[in-house]
Amino acid sequence: MAGGLKQFGRPEKITLIRQTLKGSEVYTVNLQDKKILESDYFYLMPNDVIYVEPIKGRAFLDTKFPYALVFSTLSLALSVMIYMEIK
């Protein structure tokens, strides 16, 4: 229902926080391991919290890379080149 990992989540670094009678328990789950289907952690329980570690390189390229600066610089350079050829 949440939409899956998409392209930014690391399937081998999933943290599951499960509430039990003893308190919170933290588990690390690898979704790429075929044994996850036999695991007690494959099915979620009420109040489970899932944390998916992001892929840092992908997040940088898609959110922090200065696309506007690069495109405006290229546009300015192209405009100057065209202007110089016309004169």
C-alpha cells in the first residue's frame, strides 16, 4: 500500500521495529534473501514500524544535483556562441 521501495530504497537494509510484551524489538531484514519468505518478519503486524535505508547516491542525483544551474549555464554559453557568430 505504501508503494514499495521504488528506486531510492535499499532492499538489503530494511529495519523492522516490532512492539512486543517485553517492549520494542529491532530486526534487520534483507528482502533480497529468499529465506525471508520463511521468516517471522515477512508478514507485518499491527504497530510495526518499517524504516528503509535510502541509497545516498541516487537521492543526491535526483534531489540535490544543481540541474537548474547546469542548464542555465549551458543555455547562456549557447546564447553567447550564437550571438558571436551573428556579429
